[in-house]
Amino acid sequence: MVGADLANLVNEAALLAVRRKKEKVGIPEFEEAVERVVAGLEKKNRLINSKERETVAYHELGHAIVALSLPGTDPVHKISIIPRGIAALGYTMQVPTEDRFLMKKTELLNKIASLLGGRAAEEIVFGDISTGAHNDLAKATDIALSMVKEYGMSSKVGQVYFAREKMARFFQPGLEGTIEYSDATAETIDNEVREIISEQYSKALAILQEKKDILEKGARLLLDKEKIEGEELKSLMDKVSKRISDKNQ
């Protein structure tokens, strides 16, 4: 967060402390303030039918389990199925432990897999998918496009920068949106983006198939409590993994 975000966060926490008649701002107020700033206000009066609520629970658990199963992803802090903001029916909050200025290719791929974990969970549990992955797909596609067009992370496209239309807005007014590569290259870029998304979706599916027991237990817990901490889910995963390991010995 930049300074203005931090100032807003502290102000929100202070207001919460006053409403709760506290003399000091504590960690619970700061955590709630972070959620308000990042995801918006809780909308507990937004009525969601039981089937949609169940879909949201599995969707969010899918994100969290895939993120916890892969290296280089931001730690899962909280999973919630309480609607927030304008459109969010649930969310998985991942909080970085330090400032990052560089990301490796494997980390970007794992981030895409985590984003696609929600839809993968829906497919595994319900044999169908919903519109809930709209924002996830947008973020995953943006990352894949940047990998191919900006970071030179595609062997088929090569170590070439193809995002000149972004620069045009600042350095060459009037050339916005100019495409400076051939139709054949554009097709290769499209195919590479699709392949990255497809491979990471398959990775998410494989992880959740293997951890379906955790997905089921976690979803039931989330439906019951509405919010669970990342450490709570990690503890559940560790217990199930240990039980499976003991059984196989």
C-alpha cells in the first residue's frame, strides 16, 4: 500500500475502535480495516440462496488450497463467504510477507493456477462452472499476456517485447493501439496465452482432485463459520496429509 492507502486504513481502524467503544485501536480493528480497504464493506443483508452460497464456498476454498499447495504464492490470510463491496460474494485474501519487485516465471504460473483454483473446484464438485470466475479469468489472462508480450517468457514467441501500444500513449501521442507485429505473430501470442491458461487450469484441477477430501471438509467448515483464517485451513491440510501418510506406511 502507498501512504494514502495506509492513512485510510488507520482511519478506518480508528473509526471501528470508536464504534466498539474501545480506548485503543487493536489488531482486530486493523484486520477489519484491511478487509474494508481491500474488498469493501460487508453486505450481510445481501441475500444469497443456499446453492449459490455453497458454490461460493467451494470456489473460495479452491483458490486457497491451490495457493497453499504451490511455492512462491502469497500466504493465504483469510477466506470468507460474506459478500463485500459491490459484487464480491466471497473472497480469499492473500497477504504478501514482504515487498516484491521481481517475480520469477514459476511464481507467475503458480499465481495463475491459484486464480483458476476457484473455477476448478466448481468443475470438480458440481460438474459445472459459474460466472463467479469472471474477475479471476481477467487477472489470469492479464498475467499470461504480460508473460508472453512483455517479459519474454514464451519459447515460441521469444525474448521480444510486443507491448509497444502501452508506450505509445506516453511517448508517441496519436499512435495509441498501433499493432507493430504481424497477424501470424498475433496468432502465436493468442495460442501461447491459451496454452498457459490451459496448463495452469489443469494444474489446479490436479491439485484439487488430489486434495478433494480437504476441499470438502474446508467447504463445510466455511459454510458453518462464514470466515476461516488461512492458518486454520493450513492446519486442516496438514492433518489430512499426515493421516494419509500414516495410512500409506
